[in-house]
Amino acid sequence: VDPRLGQPAESAATSALPSSTPLGAPSVAAVPGGPGPAAPPEPAGESTEPSATTSALSVVEGASGPCGPGEQGPRPAGARRHIFLDMGANWANTLRLWRDVVKDRRDQPWEVYAFEASPLIQPYVDQFVAWLNGVGSRPPLVVPPSGSSGHLQKYASKYGCVGALFRECMWKTFGKPLATLKPDPALNNTALVRSRLAEAGRPPLQMHRYTSVPAAVAATDGMLSLGLVEPSQMIRGGAESHGSSGGVRMSVPMVDVVTWMIQNFREEDFVFLKLDVEGAEFEILQGLITRGKFNLIDILLLECHNNAGSCPSLMQSLRAEAAKTGAQLLSESDQYPGYDSCSSPDRLFPVDPRLGQR
């Protein structure tokens, strides 16, 4: 809908709403817890005038169906567990990746666990997950949901940001919406994180269940200190923990997902693990290998970060393990674009903030 013509009001945001508590389970709320045409060439970093074709929050999919909260019939009796572990959920734009990667298992019941460490992104993910579970409204998207500079560039031309300085242009264009991003103190809570993790011990009764886990992932429990917890950083991938000493810092719960996986999943389950966790992949994957539990994984989709270790060495180890277990190894760079088909830049993008400045 073109916001200049009038836009339906959204229901109030409920960031403290429990995003994935099954019906009948105790509530954890009380625990503090069609794109437009390409822009014509402009000077580098400068923006062109917005057009009506770039004005809408593009949600091509409807309120139900493969991209929405539909498909929630009862879980078939005796169904094999299918688990998608989205470690590095970013702006919830990979939560339905299981539908794209494992197309022959779309009709199976799936449990999706969305881990996100960035305090400024967690409230959006939490409410998005609640919406996928049929609770509340879809949260408004106010900034491009990008996970990298390359991903951000796919949005930039919609807002007239072209040339070498497109990032600076996008920061300027989305300055006011970025400033509205705030942490939700209710989500930065170890008890809440534990309650969400415990859902893995209770296979869902419904067809699909999504669970938001507002925490960092690792091979040990604890707290992780994040740097660059600043709105401008959220437009291109979130906060950083490796090699960052500047900017706003915050500590968030850190989860030993190696032990959690071993305790809650079995080899006969179908487990699809996506890891885009800024270097924590080394300790997580090595932990699974060392403990003889790499066989839990059926599909591994990995973005490896050389700043935290040797990616060639890690990949050599993973290929050796996969040869023994039959796991399928995929990489973000050449086998999927960094978002699911429901969240591609031509389907999902925020209202052009310049339209409100006229």
C-alpha cells in the first residue's frame, strides 16, 4: 500500500509477548524477557527523489500460506522430527529457508529455532516469530533487512543510493528509522532464554512451531560482550563480538548450543543447521566433532569467517565428517543468497522514509 494514500493501522507492537510458547504452556511474558525501476545514475552516495513504486512495505505473500502463519494443522502422529536451527537469524529473513533448501520435506512438521544476538534486532525477530505462530501482527519493517554490505546494495537503488558511497547514502536516508531501534530489556534475560531453549524438549503439537531465542551461540554458557551495538550498524548486519572495541557495548546471554543439541536431538531426527555467527562456528562445529555428534546434522549451511580461524582447515574437517555421516554441506556464498525466498529484496522492503519529508 502506498503510505501516502493511507495505510491500514497496525496493531500495537508487543515485544514482550512470548513469541513461541505453545498453547497451554506457562506464559513467560512475566519473565523480564514489485520493486520500482532502477534509479538513473546519480553522483556517488547521493539520493534521487522517491517514487510511488518504492513506497510500500512489500509483502507479496498473503497473511497465510508458505510465507505467513498458515499451515498450522495438527501434527501427524508419529511424525519424524524436522528441525531447522537458524543461528544468526538477523532480520528473520532466513526463518523459512527450510522450505527453499529441503523442498521435498515441505509437507513435514518443522520446528524452527531462531537465535539472534543483536539487542537492536531481537525485538523485531521476537514479534516476527510470534506472528509466524499466529500470535499478534507482523512487525513493521522500518529499515532494509540486510545482513551484509552486498545484501544492502541490493536495496540501495530503490532509495536512489548508487555509486561507491551507497552505504553512507543509506545511513542518511534511514537515519530517523534507524534511531527508533531500541533494545527490549525484557529479552536480555537468562531465565527467558532457558525457557525458550526448553521448548526443544517438547515437540510441538501443531504442524510448525517457531521459537525465538534472544541469545548468542557458542560452545559454552555465559555472557557475550558485543561492540558496535549502534543503529547505523544494524543496516548491514548487526553488532560485532570479534575485533571490535569501539562504539556502544552490551552484554547478552550466550548459549552452549553444542550441549543443547546433544541433549535434545537424536540421530534419527532431521536437523538442518544454518550458521552465520561471526566466528562462533569454529567452536560450535569443533565441539560437535570432538564429542562425536556431528552425525546429528543432516544439512549444514555455513558462512565461515576467517577473522576467527582458518576456514580451509575447518572445511577440510567438515568434509571428512560429512563423508562418514552423509551430511550435506552448503555455503552461503555460492548456494543461497543470504535470505529465504519470502524475504528477497524484491518482495520485502521498507517504506521509503523520504516520502514523509515532502
